[in-house]
Amino acid sequence: MSRNKNQKNNSEFEKYQNIKKTIKDYQKFIKDNFKYVGENFAYEARSIHYKEKKNSKGIYGNASKKDLIELKEEGIETQMIPWVEDKEN
């Protein structure tokens, strides 16, 4: 039985590693192609949406749940993705 348990644990660990790699690949794409705006995400999203920065590069950053709800109500599309820290664990 312990062999099956080890195989199951290895399989789960491999799935976790694959998911983590996929997330890291997305993160690299985002970092390479979008501008990081940190905590100013909601402000910057509104600036782009209301054409103050029409030719602006896409952005990514942090926003509260309240900010995301308000942006959605204003017709500003956003996406949430999981973020994995760069440190190894």
C-alpha cells in the first residue's frame, strides 16, 4: 500500500509542478508585454478606458475586490490570475 501512496504523492507533486510552471510561463508573458502599475491598477485602468492614455500598453498590478467590482460596473474588463512568487518552494 505504501508504494501506491508514494506513486499518488509523486503524481500529485508532478501535477502541482506542471500547474506552477504554467502559471510562471503566463507571468513571464505578462511581465514581458504589460506595464506593472502596482497598487495604482484601478486608476490606470480607468485612465486607459476613458481614453486619457489611449495608446497605452496593457497593464497589470494589484486591486482590491471592491476596485474590481467597481471597474466591472463601469464596463472596464479585468482578469484575475494566480501569481506565484519568484522564490523557490
